[in-house]
Amino acid sequence: MRQIYLDNAATTHLDPQVLEAMLPFFQHTAGNASALHRCGVTAAKGIEQARAQIAQSLNAQPEEIFFTSGGTEANNLALKGAAFAAQERGNHLITSNVEHPSVLQTCRWLATKGFELTVVPVNAEGLLTAGQVRQALRKDTILVSVMQVNNEIGTLQPVKAIGELCRKRGIYFHSDACQGFTKVSLDVKAQNLDLVTLNAHKVHGPLGVGALYIRKGITMEAQMHGGAQEQGLRSGTINTPGIVGFGKAAALEDSEAVRGMTELRDYFIKLVESRIPGARLNGSRDRRICNNINFSFGAGVAGKSLMLELDKRGITVSSGSACSARSLKPSKVLLAIGLSEAEAHSAIRFSLSKWTTRQEMELTAQILEEIVRNLRGANA
Ligand SMILES: Cc1ncc(COP(=O)(O)O)c(C=O)c1O
């Protein structure tokens, strides 16, 4: 059966060029990157090339990039590592109410360990302002964490303005950039970022690899102890093939593809709005990442049923963020932007990739219209 894959915000398909770059490092040429023999040196060279590729895409220095097992671990390291290291300066943390669970739950956990947490609410578009962050600041604030792009509704947060605010006051600013990496401009210097989380599997790289950018001079407390890899901050034998693939994926950044996705996104939004009465676009129309479309269809259309019906017809979408897709609870992000539980349950996220075509989006709109009509009819 033909497959139209529109769940790229959950994970992307591996780019063949990435696989090609990784293959030698799964085979006989590479050893443990910590070893001094030739196999080890080959592995270490692959890793250092990837570190440089990722650093380049953020305008950072290679030694400011620390590899992890993914975005979740990088978020944990950023928040726990910075908070514990800065504890003598203060104990107040700020984040938003639409962060990925790996940020929000980590902050909540820190709040059980002696830190105080302020969770700033977003508006109906999922947007937070630098002014709100300013109001939440206290004398003892040490760390602010606001994501670059929301994973469910694609809203772009004003990271540059928040970065400027934090830098002036000497407060660390962390941003989870997993969704925006290679699609939204990311410049750690221009945007005053201190800590940035990235992962590979959202950018056509492999699963199980991430990175944390840590601005030079920031003291961090290691969260993983052992062989002192990654400058002692993240012990564990380094995942050479994964990291090499991550570096290659970062280097494939393509502004033409971003333009193409933006056009397709807007085209699909128009198609849905003109064909399906009552379809409501969640998130912001203009402050939105190029590949995210999130619609709710109103009570009477369960997002889960819609997702499963689309799946039967070969169209892969998500009825909420992948991390919570198995739970029947409504999406916290959709509730945070003011949707009722019923509206939140009727939401579907379509997330495009550089390979998505116009024909695929037209067919998706047509099949979607049919399914929504049937579901509404069945529940009338
Ligand atoms: C915004 C955001 N942060 C963090 C993560 C977690 O990343 P990983 O799956 O690499 O642990 C994801 C992916 O689900 C995400 O979308």
C-alpha cells in the first residue's frame, strides 16, 4: 500500500546519505573512540567531524557540543546540570507550560529537590512573551528554559528576546530546539543562548542520539558518572555511528526544502479550511514552523479514530504528541492554549518532511474530508 508519512515531528525517516555515512562505523573500520589504536582513532575522527558539523549549524565551537542519547537526556543534563551547579547563586527556575515533558517533568522533579519553579502560561496561539518572562524573574532566578518550537502546535517562541533578557541579568537560558533544528534559524551567539538541546531523529538522522550545546564558561554538574567521556560531563562509550549520522544530517540543512514545506503547509491549511467546516487550526498562523499543521475537528470526531482511519488508508499522522499518543488524556498543550477536553481529543497533527509532495497533501485533504464526514455522520 502507498504510504504518506506525515508524522515527522514524532520522528523522521533516515536520509539515505546519512545511512551511507554511518555504515562504515558499524563495520570493521571503527573501534571504541576512547582507544588509542587506529580503529579508535578512526572512530574519534568521525565523532570530531560530526561535532564540528553540528557546531557549525549553531554558530558554536566544536568543544561546546556534548553528545547524549537523545533530546530527553540532553534536556535532563541541561536543567539538572546547570541548576545543581548554580545552586549557591539561587534556586529559582522558570519554564513555560507547553514544554516537552522532558523539560517540564525535569523542572517539576527539581522542584522536589529544593528548587522553586515558576511555570509561565502561553496565550491562545501557544506563545509566550519576553515580558512575561521578565515579570517572572526574581533575584534568585538562575535558569530559564523555553523551547524554540513547540512539538505539537509548531509555535515559534521569541528565544532571541528571552535570551537577551537573561544574558543581561546573568541568568542561564536553555532552549529545547529539537523541533526547529535545521528548519528554524539557530545562532547561539546572536540569540544569546547558553544551553541548547538537539536530537538527530527529527532531522532524518538516527534514533538515540542527541546533543547539548553548553556555552563555554558555563559550569555544569555531570549527571552520568563513569569513564569521563565528553569532557567528563557525560560518561559512557560514545555512539560513533549514531553521532556520525547526526553530523551528516545536520550538514544536510536545506533552505530550499524549508521554503517548499512552508508552501505545502499553507496550501494544506487552505485546503482543509475550505473543505471541512468547523476545522480549527491550533497554534499560530504566522509564528509557526514550516512543517507543522495541527487541526481539531470538534466534538464528535475523535482524533484517535481519525488517526486510525487515516492509517488504514496509508496516511500516517499523530493524534497528539508521540510521547502521549498511547494515553487517553487530552494533550496538555492543547488544553494550555484554551481548547476544551473534547476539542483537544479531536486534534490531529500533520507534520511534513522535505520529501512531502503536493500530490500527497492533496490526497490527504481529500481522504481526510471523507473520514471526517463519515465520523461526524456516525456520531450525529
Ligand atoms: C521538543 C522535543 N524535545 C525533546 C524531545 C525528546 O527527544 P528524544 O526523543 O530524542 O529523547 C522531543 C521528541 O520527542 C521533542 O519534540
